[in-house]
Amino acid sequence: MTTLTATAPPATVPAHRLLAGVLAGPVFFASAGLQMLTRDGFDLTRHPISQLATGPQGWIQISTFVAAGLGVLTMATGLRTAFADGIGRRALPILVAIFGIGLIASGIFTMDAEHGFPTGTPDGPATDPSWHSVAHGIAAATGFTALAVAAIVLVVRSVRRRRVVPAVLSGLAAVVLLAPMSPEHMSLQIAFCGLVGFTWTSVVALVGYRASTQRRAS
């Protein structure tokens, strides 16, 4: 995927906007990983990462969602010039921005406590899901669907430019993001989708960032 070609943006393009997208994923998973190791009762095989936003320490994961979303939104503004021509020059920034908004909304609208987490919560699913839990699910689904469509757009762009590796890897990312959820392993699948999605955005942002810095140096 590192062979993906971006059009070098003008020298005036702020490269740090794309760098925000490079950092969004690592920051998100560093924060979530630390919480998973330190919060009593959390089990990734039973609890999705989003459930870390519940309980007294939930503000940490809420802040993580919002920070990652702002990073992705910042990246989206840089994509307008990093991929300044060809297929996807308009669609990619919009789709990535929808993903960023979805992350922010996922933090603002939290899941319900369920399946024994946070500690003291009754085991089993919430019997009457709250409106904010429903909104969380809609925001997350919308954001990751938009990201999958962005990956498909990049597949078409790469095929048109005869870039095999980025076409294949973006296609695989889209397949993972659009795969139906497994009821038995949903929390693990959600975490894997997040890892794939953030890896894709980081690589795309890095490609644009390199193109921008090379333009400045020339």
C-alpha cells in the first residue's frame, strides 16, 4: 500500500493536516489498549472497545474517540490537495470526513453498560437500549461504511493508474469493513475492523504527507 500514488500538492499545503491522520489510529489504539489492560472486568472477547466509554472512567475513551475523529477530519482537509486530480479527488475527502464525524459521534453518544461491564453491571445485554446507544451504533456503522466506500474509490483510482498493490490492499480493507458481523465474535470483529480502518487511513495520510513534503523540497 505504500506504493500508492498521490498527486503532490502545492507547496502551500499544510502537511501537518495529513500527519494528524497518520497519528489518529496509533493514538486511538494506544489509549484503548492501555484501558483494556487497566480497567477491571473488561474482556475484549465479550466487550467492544466502545464500551470503555461507560462507567466513571468512560471519559477517557470518549476523549479518545473525539481526538481520533478530529485527527481524521483534519486529514480529510489535506486530502483535497494531496489527491488533487483523477478519480476520487472530491469523493475521498468527503468520505474520510464522514468517518471522522462518525468517530466523534461515537464518543459523544455512548453505549449502554452491559455484559458485566463496568464492574457491577448485570450480565447479559441491555434489556432496553437507550437512545444514545442506538445513536452510537448508527454513527459507527455510518462512519465505517463511508470508509469502506473510500477504500473502494481508491481501488478504482489505483486500477486506473495500474497500481496493483494499493488496489489489492484497499480492496481487502473494503471487504473487511463491509463483512457481516458475527454474533459470536462481534467485539473481536469490531476491534479488527477498527485496526484495518485506522491502518488504511494512516497509510493514505502518510502517502499524501510524503507527496507534500517532497513537493516542498523540490
